[in-house]
Amino acid sequence: RRQNLLAFKDKPVYTTDHHKVTLLANVGNLNEIKHLSDVGADGIGLFRTEFMVMNAKKIPDEQAQYLLYCNALQSLEGNIFTIRTLDIGADKELPSLSLDSEENPALGLRGIRYCLAHPELLRTQLRAVLRASYHGPIRLMFPMVNHVEEIDQIFAMVARCEKELHEEEMLFGEVSYGIVVETPAAVMNLDSMLDRLDFVSIGTNDLTQYAMAADRTNPSLNKDYPSFSPAILKLVKMTIDTAKSNNVRVALCGELASDPQIAPILVGMGLDELSVSLGSMLEIKSAICQCEYKQLKAKAKEILTHNRIESLQASLSENT
Ligand code: PEP
Ligand code: MG
């Protein structure tokens, strides 16, 4: 079976009626980048930069981060490189930061909130990304953004970093900017943010947790609150429609995209890109390549009519 899947390795992803889908990888360290070509990924859709601080005694400084991103760009040879800014908070073990413990870390100072509360951390990462982007295309996305005021703060910091680099006569390039849509508030407020964004990526892992008020780390809840339940699919569809009506590219980087039954249907909903774990890449490729886009669009419509998880699941199991 693996052998059959390997036949898809070097194939670009098209449906049988020639609709192109960009298939990217979720990556959590530099080593994984070397394996993108093993599965023929179009690039990286989510580079989780937390690894830089998770195991480190101290946070890499600007120069170290710059070299790390340049190193990744070199391996990627011009393919898509989507960096996510540090998504840290009290839920993670971070010896270098000594975070205050919180009663509800998932609802606390995490993601962009943490970075905006510690602007030096954001500034260092932004400067490193801007400098690295002189050497190749970089997309940068911000996790846990809820509303337009955060976008104002982020872009004020971007402007400050560009001004500083200019004054220091440092070379820097043009970065594409996006957010991870992973809270219901972000879905509802998306319209107001899109004029300043080049792309969005839907993070269904957190979107499910926050929409369902169901802790994603609590195994006794996972079965009853799956990411393919009707409310989540509706939130995904809303996000896609809002982004598309503003001509903004839309990706999905949560685990939902790594599910071969649902990934083609997400394409039918209008996603431009899916970002999946390296281990699921070939299976997702093969699933999409066997489908007709016209049928996927019809199936996506049908899927959104189900109110019960059970009937939704039954419909997903039918051959598309
Ligand atoms: C998500 O929330 O769906 C996501 C992709 O990010 P993470 O799993 O790292 O929170
Ligand atoms: Mg997330």
C-alpha cells in the first residue's frame, strides 16, 4: 500500500478534472524540512517555531533565528515557506522564559497575546524574518489573533522593525502576512482584518477546542467533539467564504486536513491549500487526485446539511 502511495510522490496535486490543490507540510523542526521531498510537498504550510525555545536554555537571538530561517529557505529552494510566530503560553514547558502559571492556560496569555505582551520577543522574531526574506519568499502568520486591534499592533511593530532595519542599512525583503484563524471570534471578525492580510490558515485544532469549549488535551472529550462536527465545518466554510469574497488565499493547517476522508471535501468547500503532517501527505495526495472537483463541490454542500455527527460520518464514508 505504501508502495502504491509512493507513486504519488512526484505528482503535483490535481483533481481528475484538473483543479489544482497546493499541498503543504506541517513542520516542527529543521530536520523535518529535509524530508519534504520524500513525500513531494509543495512547501511548508506551518512552521511551528516553538521548538526554538522549547528545548533551549535561552531564546535564540535575532542573528541565530535569521540563520535558522535562511537555512530553511535554502532547503526549500523557492517553495512556499510559512512561518508561524511563537505560539507559546503557560501550557508549554519553557525553561528559558519562566512563565507565570495560569489556571486556564489555553484561555490565557498565549500565541499573539503573549508576543504582544512581550514586544521584544516579537520584535526579535520579526526582524529575523524580515532579514531572511531578503533571501527567499516567506509567509508569516500570527496565531490566536481575535480582532483587528491586534492586527493594528502587529503591523505597527512590523513598520517599526522595517524602519529600524532601513536605518541600520540592513537588507530585508517583503514578507506576506496572514493569521491562523483558530477562535470563533477570528471567524466572526475576519472581514475587518482581511484588507491587510495576504492569506489565512484555519487552525481547526484550536478552533474546535474554543468553539466547543472542549479541552483538546482531554482524551475523554475527543470522541464527542471531533473537528468534523457540523458546527466546526460551518465555521470552516464561513472562513473560506469570507476570505474568498475578499480575494484572500485560504489554507487549513489543523489535523482535519490530514484526514483522507474529509480532506477532498475541504477542497470542495473552496480551500486553496491544505497543510498536513509529513506522515499523511501521500495518503492525502492520493485521496484528492482520485476525486472530481465538480463532485467535491456538490459533496461539500451536502455535508454541510447534516446536523448529527453520526449522519455526517455516514455520509463521509460513502464513496465520493
Ligand atoms: C491548530 O490549532 O489547528 C494548529 C494548526 O495549531 P496547533 O495545533 O499548533 O495549535
Ligand atoms: Mg493552534
